[in-house]
Amino acid sequence: MEEMETPVTVVILAAGLGTRMKSRMAKVLHRAGGKTLIEHAVDTALEIAPADRIFVVVGHQADRVRAAISTPGIGFIEQTEQLGTGHALLVGREILSKLDGYLAIVYGDGPLLRAATVRRLIETLQSSDAAGALLSADMPDPTGYGRVIRSVDEIVKTIVEQKAASPEQLLIREANMGIYCYRADLFWRHVDEMRPDNPAHEYYLTDMVAILGRAGHRVTAVKIDDARECLGINNRIELAEADRLLRERKANELMLAGVTIERPETISIDSGVQIGIDTVVEPFARILGSTRIGENCRIGASSVIEDSNIGDDVTIAPLTVVTNATLERGVKAGPFSRLRPGSHLAENSHVGNFVELKKTRLGAGAKANHLAYLGDAEIGAGANIGAGTITCNYDGAHKHPTRIGRGAFVGSNSTLVAPLVIGDGAYVAAGSVITGPVPADALGMGRARQVNKADWASKRRARSAAPVTANE
Ligand code: UD1
Ligand code: CA
């Protein structure tokens, strides 16, 4: 057995409104990479600590922020007045100071932070006698960040905020990323020593570095190579940048795992998506939510697939929209198909251009290749649905089901008025309006019969005063 692991508490600071977002919605509720910013922070925290050791400091729109977190067991600390990053910890003192081990502090508006980086911070602390560790980065332009001030022997002395920094300190490129890990006992023993003695009259969490230093303890800095991992979202330009980086990260992960992505800079794949090897994703595809795609599929250009289950060997041709649907192995869909919630396409079935399905099960090998609306329908294996077929499933008040049997053949431009049952192997004549059941193996015809009137046209021409010439 390894040595007993010291427990870690993660506190996520998320009380700010984020004025620069110019939004009616709290900053951490905005989305990047398919999730709200707060969900990113919580998911990262869950890789570090169990839910009952994770606390979110909420303030602006506290109820909505709470509601955005679905994981049970996460704690919330209410900071009704935002008096600074240090104050955010002070308001949680009562609960948090009872928790031993390590105290990790992250931001709710930094969705790019990886759990591995926080773990590195914790491990650095674990293997040293320091009281705390913080993440820093050498930035080409650290404007706006607190600067890490080191003594001649490289020991971190203090953090100076941009506004309080001297001209010499402003030249320092090592910036504080705002991510910390402290020994909980030492942190809480000295937390009272923070004073709002700065122009903003705020409690600065950064002051803890100097406070612990004065008490004879050390805080180390762990440098990361790419400060973008700690990008804090302040405005919508940064939100777009974080979204781009998250999607780039996801695409790279998938490509390294065996998925071909053409022009990856054009596609959007949410972090929760899974894709099997040898699947090819064409440019501008959007694959969202909890979608799972099997092996050896093709996802056509500009298709949008959300919360759907796609088996192996499925081809989705360009410009197809799939929402909450299941496509089994070997299905071919699109181009220009719309598969709405509750669509289930069994093995090797096909839907083609301008075909819309809603709450409809298409049996194995069944085909609806052109221009159809199939809603609330159950279509048997091997059935063929002709171009222009419409299930009239809605009478203005209620939805009604349609059942079409195995191997049935529905002729083009049929109007199927539900509720309706068409038996196995039955035919429906093209252009029919079908309002009653068609028994198995029968032909259902619901249209006026064609009548040909012999010589009608020539007689009409003869009657007509002005001669009509051909081609006119
Ligand atoms: C902070 C650091 C700075 C660091 C930077 C990195 C301090 C004093 N400064 O500055 O050294 O370089 O982060 O991004 O800590 N929050 C609360 N309650 C509050 C105040 C803030 O929950 O009372 C939350 C905010 O919602 C935000 C996070 O804490 O998610 C950071 O606060 P912010 O005001 O953006 O800190 P910075 O000024 O960026
Ligand atoms: Ca900030």
C-alpha cells in the first residue's frame, strides 16, 4: 500500500457577476465547449476530490448557478456581497475550516484548467515542507494579472496586484494564475490576517502568500508552460477563445484516439462526445451533448448531431440534423435528412434527402429515400416508403400512431391519415389518401380513378376559332 492519501477540498470561486460579459446572466452560466463554465470547473474538481469535498462560492444568481450543477452532494457557500477573492474564502470559514488535508482553490470562470495541473500543484506541495503552492506562468504580456515577487534566492515573497505594482514590478512577467493549494490547517490559522487595506477595499486572497511568509512558512510557485490553461473568461471574446481551445483539445484527443477529422478547425465537438476508431468527420460538422458514435462511420459536412446514439458503419451524408435519435449499424441517412427526437433507425435502414422523422421506428433495411414526413410511426423491416409520403399524425388536438407492416410498399405521394394500420406486405397505390386500415398483402387505393376521353383534345382544337399550333 502507498502512504495514506491526504484528503483534498476544492473550493470554486464563482460569486462574481462578470460585468464585462454585458449579460443578464451570471458569467459562469455562459457556455464554452458545450458546457457552462461552472460545469467545467465542477467536472475538473470531481477528478480531484469527491463531491462532498467540493464547494462552490455563489453570489450573483446563486439559485441559477446551483441549478446548473447536476452532480449531487456538492456544497454551496453564499457570498452575498463580493468583497474580494479572500472574502470568498472567509464566508465559508465555518464549514471549510473543519476539513483537514489540502485546500485547493480554483475559479469558476476558468474552463480550460486541467485536473492534471491541479494535481501537479497538490503533489508539489505534498513533497515539500511549504505551506502552499500556486500556479504561475511567464507571460509575454501579464497586464491585469498579479505579479509573483520573488526574493534574490528565488523564494516567492508576495503577490502584487497590477493596480498596486510599482513600475519595476510591472516589468515582471511571471503572473499569478489564481489557482492555489494550501495546507488547510495553516491557511485557516492565518486567514484572519487578511486586511482590506488596498484601494479596492477588498480582501485579497493573494495576501495569504506574504501572510504565511511572515509566519515563517513558504509558498512555492509551480510554473505552467501555457498560461492559456488558466484563461479566465471576462468578456465574450475570451469566451469564444475558450470555446475554440476546448474544441481544439477535444478534436486532438479524438484524432490521437483514431478518429479522422477533416479541417478540425471548422468542427465543434462537445467534451462529452464519444467517437469510435476509423470514423471520419467531415468539415463543419457539429457533434454535441452526449452523442456516441461507433467505429467506421462517416459524419457528413455541416451535419448537426446532438444527444444521439450512432452504431458502427453508419453514413450520415452532409447537412443532416440528428437530435436524440438512435441509428443502428449500417444506417445511411441524408443528405438533408432531419431525424427528430425519438427516431430509431434499425440496422441498414436508409433515409434520404428531405425526409423528416419524429418518434418513428424504421425497421431493419426499411427505406424512405426522398421527401417524406414520418411521425409517431412504426415501420416494419424492409418496408419501402415512397417519395412524398406523409403521415398525418396530428388532428389539431391529438397525435395518432401509424403502423406499417414488414415489407409493405407505400407508393409515392401517399397521405396516411392516422390512426392507421397498414398490414405486412401490403401495397398503397401512389397518390392515395388512406384513411382506413389496409390488410396484409392487400392493395390500398384511395384516389380518383383515371379516365381517358378519346380524341378530346383534337375535338377541342377543331371547335376553337383560333387555330393553335404545336409548340405554342
Ligand atoms: C485574481 C488575483 C490575481 C490573479 C488573477 C488570475 C486576487 C486579489 N487577484 O485577480 O493575482 O493574477 O486572479 O486570474 O485574488 N470572486 C468571488 N468573490 C469575490 C471576488 C471574486 O467569488 O468576492 C471570483 C470571481 O467570480 C472570479 C474569481 O473569483 O471567478 C477571480 O476574481 P477576479 O475579481 O476576476 O480576480 P482578478 O482581479 O482577476
Ligand atoms: Ca479575473
